[in-house]
Amino acid sequence: MGLLDVLTGVRNGPRGGSGGGGGMSPVMMALLGLLAYKAVKGFAPSANPPEGTPGKPGEAAPQGGGGLSDILDRLGMGNSPLARGLGASGLGGILSGGLGDLLKQFQGAGKGDVADSWVSTGQNKQVAAEELSEVLSEDQIAFLIEKTGLPREELLKGLADELPRAVNELTPTGRLPSPGEFDKAI
């Protein structure tokens, strides 16, 4: 799985089907939704985009084929201040901020060693769906259920299966990349 596979959902997860529609699987949508949710919540107090990102608060993000605005629109976050301010090249900020917040959430739940194994260059530790339900908030889980249409158990199992690989793929050097490094990799 490559970085673009993570971002576009080309790799079909559970219920993703292979009917040639090229759409994002519900589990990959949930994975991106989880990262975007954490980033939007983390940046929510400020309607101003981070320094050096295109766009202005209140200005619609450019529409296009598969860009950041399309991903956020599919997750129901297209009108958030963050989405309006970042524009198409702000995906690095979403990934870096969301991934960093998610790792902190694992640490706060006493599962930091598991998440750290995904970032490191060594063997990935697995996480069980039940453990994931202890790490994620009920609000996050409800949001992801609403946006993906997956039942709770299937959502948590799918995320537990895909999260270690996705985080590992998003951190190939054994550390959390900066927003600029994510942007360059895309």
C-alpha cells in the first residue's frame, strides 16, 4: 500500500467491493475521516489557516477531482473553517495534525506502545477492535458510523485491521512527517 493508496482509497477494504466503481471503501473513508476529524477538532478554535497555506477564511476551497475539498466534502466537513482555509494543498496539514493527535490519543489511553510500533521502522503491533473502542471517543465512533454507514463492530474491526498498515505507510522514516513532507509525498 502506498501513500496515494491511503489517500484515495484505491485499496479496497471491508465492504469496499471491486465492482470497478473506483470509489473509496467505507473503511478507508473511516480512516481518512478519523484523521480529518482529529485535525479539524484540533484546529477548530481558529478560523485562520496555518502560515503559508493558500486560501482565506470564508473563501470556498477549489473544487476538483479528488482533492482535499472533495475528501472533506465526502466526510461532511467541506464547510469547516479549516477546509475553507486550506485549499487543495493543505492535505499535509490535515494528515500531520490528525495523525499526531491520534497518536497522542493512543498514548493517553495507555496504548502508546502500540501506536509507536506503527510509526517506528520495526514490527507493527496489532490493535483489537475492543482496544480501539477504548482509545476512540464515542463522538468519533458515532461520526465515523454516520459518515461510512458501517455498523459499529465492522467499523472498529476494519479500522483495527487497516490502521497499523496505514500509519506505518504514512510514517516511512520512523517519525511523523511534517505537513510539507506530506504535501511533497502526495
